[in-house]
Amino acid sequence: MASTVSRWGDTFGSIALVVLVYRLTGSGLKVGVTVAFEIVPVLALGFVAGALVDRFSRRHVMVAADLGRALVALGLALWHDDVAVAYAAAFGLSAFTVFFNPASSSAVPSVVAADELAGANAAMWSAAVLSQIVLAPLAGVLVAWTGPGAAFALNAASFVVSAVLLAGIALPPPPPGAPDGVARPRRRDLVAEGLRTVRRSPLLRTLAGVQALAALSAGATSALLVVLAQDHLDVGAGRFGVLVGAIGIGSDVGPLVLQRIVPDVRRPALLFGPYLLRGAVDLVLAAFSSFAVALAALVGYGVGTSTGMVTWNTVLQSSVPDRLRGRVFAFYDVVWQSSRLVSIGVGGALADLVGIRAVYVLGGALLLAAGWLGLASRAELAPLEAG
């Protein structure tokens, strides 16, 4: 419930932020700068956030992050006449989210049984995506009629509601402090322990490579889908919205089907196969200029994204010991966002120099490589040792 309510607010807030920056600057490039302000906090704070999540109460971390995001969103609702304020808000919202996300992902195994993990992840994902599909048009109408302030206020309220809901969740206490006479591990040592865990595990090392390759693809192709629609498919804004909706439909259907037909998602084919599906879709989008073909392909892309994400979270949650889980999730956030930042920069330059089809051909190849790397590694999807 907390995740879904928060996503409702995010839908309004994210649309309002993009519209606000464009209205203030009239520049697509400066709208893109907003993405950089959202990525930088992940790179700067990700490892610290993971250590904090594993050291303190995850419930307290989530509640504090939600209240922090509520204050930032409220400030943006009251003062939004300066692009510098918008950039600062994007940075602040992302900074608090850096702490919230690993705490949330790490907490799920503490409130559901092991055999319910996939179902819990699927339910949370589907509720969030369905909210975006339903509310995105309403958010656009609200911003058009009243301006961005009301949307930012709704976002702030959603964070407060989320914090109240999370405050009532019973989670295990944080690890006990160090025994008398023994120094508590420093934050730097906690970070180093998390990195050693990834380095020593064949599964986690493989997932790091897969994550990096996938982000190098998806950063550019997601950001430049509007360019593909206009330059390659020759469709306007209205039909571009339909393409985005097709991804959302696939993303919502995928986990529901997965949950019904697969009792155990801890299988290499379900973990790495979606990358092959998404890679094939990118190649189809580059090869065909038919709107109908693109529409069907993007439904498949949404299915691959959502089923892959549910399986990814479930495998990590069931494989990584609780005491290390926050640091491992934070590590993959850093890998994803750093690779995504590179992808957006390189993809934009490649689209201008060679054309958008080349971006999707390269993106498809990177996703196929990610899937092949995962399947070829034959990494065991088994729990890691707690020590």
C-alpha cells in the first residue's frame, strides 16, 4: 500500500517536474539535465546508503526518507518559479530515494515467507505500473489546468501517507551493537564488506556485468523512444503516448502471468531470458517502421522488463543474507545509474551522428550480450553463506 500510494504521487510529481523545467527553460537539453541531477545522488551516496540500511532500522530509514521527500516536494509546490529550485528538488528527491529503495527491497523478505517473495514483488510491481497507466493522463490534465504546484502538493501528501503506513510495519530489529570492548565497524569497512561479497560470489559478479550491459542499452533507448517515434516510425505525440502505454500494459501483465504459471522463479531462463527478449525487441524496432509492429513489440518489451525485474529482486532477496542485503541492493543501484548516465550521453551523440536506428541496434546487441553472459555463466542461484 505504501509503495502504491507513493507511486501515485510520483506519477504526478515526475510529469509536473518535466513540464516545469521545459516551461522555465524552453530547452530539451535542460530538461535532460534533470536526469543528471537524479543520477548524481545515487553515485555519491549509494554505498553509504547501503551501509546505513544494514546497520539501522530499515523501517526508520524508510519513514525518514519518505518524510524528507515530502518536505522537498512541498517546497517545490510552494516555490517553483526558478529552474535552480527544480534542479535542487530533483537532486533532493533522488537523494532520499537512494536510502529508501535498498531499505524497501531488503525489508520485503522480512514480512513474507520465502515461497511468497515472487508473488509479493509481482504484486508491488503491478500495482505501481497500473497506477502510472491510469494516473499519467490525469496528471497531465492537472498540470495543464492548475500548473505544477498542485501536482507537487499531491506528491508531498503521498509521501506522508506512505510514511504513516510504513511506521506500522513490524520488522526485525537492526543487528545488535558490537560487544563491550569491541569497536563497531566503521562505515568504510561496512561498504568494503559489501563489495567483497559481490566480488567473491560468482552469481553476484555475473549479475553486476549483466546489470551494466543492460543499463548501457536501456538508458539511451528509453530516453530516445520519442526520437524513434518521430524520426523512424513517423508518428506524432498522440501515438507516441500509445507506444508508452503499450510498454505499461506489458509491464503490468507480465508479473501477473508469471505468478500464475511459475511456482518458482529462481531459474536462469527466467532471470536472464528477459534480456534476450528485450534485445530482440530493440532490433525489431530498428528494422521495421510499422507502427503496429512497434506497438506489439513494445508490449513484449514491457513483459520482459517486468518479469525480469520481479525475478531479479526475488533472486537477490532470497540469495543475499539479511545483514548484507542493503549494501548489495545499493551496489546494483550504483551500477545501473552510472551505466545509464553513460548510455544517455553516448546514445544522444550516436543518434545525432548516425541516426536513431543505430542506437536501437546497439541497444539490442548489448541486451543480447547481457542475456548470453548470464546464461553462459551457469551461476548457481543458491543462497550465499551468511558469514
